[in-house]
Amino acid sequence: MRGIKFMFSESFDWILAVILAVVSVLLFIGKGDFFLDLFNGNRENPRKKWPPEKQQKFSKVMGIFTGCLAVAELLMALFAQTYPMVTVGILIFMIVTMIITFRYCKKNF
């Protein structure tokens, strides 16, 4: 029961926010291809056939998206316990962010 309580505590939000922030910075500066390769289990990754400029652009888009996740987790850590409606606002923010990101990726990649 203690492990479940930790998962929903503020400390979990802080740890996740820091991890997402680090991954976001790595992706944004172009050093996070390792993280993008983790999510595609295919040996023949079509992203590897893209020109380097397109790969960098994709990495930056994913870095911005991961940065939005980090900001959402930071807001959850700061305000979710005090103001429960913040959770609803963050959920709406993340849904809008995902829609915008997926549309951008579908259009440009």
C-alpha cells in the first residue's frame, strides 16, 4: 500500500518532472536520439532514412512536447494537492498539446 501512496504523491510528480525536463533538453539540443529509438522497436527505423535536417526538426518537436509534459508535471507537483481543479486544467492542456503535436508531425513528417 505504501508504494501506491508514493506513486500519487508530490515527490513522484517532482521526480517525473525532472526526468522529463532532462529528456526534453536532450531532445531539443539534438542529443536525444537514443530516447526516440527506445519507442520504435523496428530494426528498420524509417526515421533513420530522413535527411539530418528533418531528423533534427523532429527531435526538436519531440523535445518541445516532452517539455510540455515536464511543465504539466511541475504544475501538478506545485498545485494539485491544494487546488484539485488544476488537474482538470492540466488534462485539457495536455490533450490540446497532443492534438497540436500529432497534427504537426502528421503534416511535416
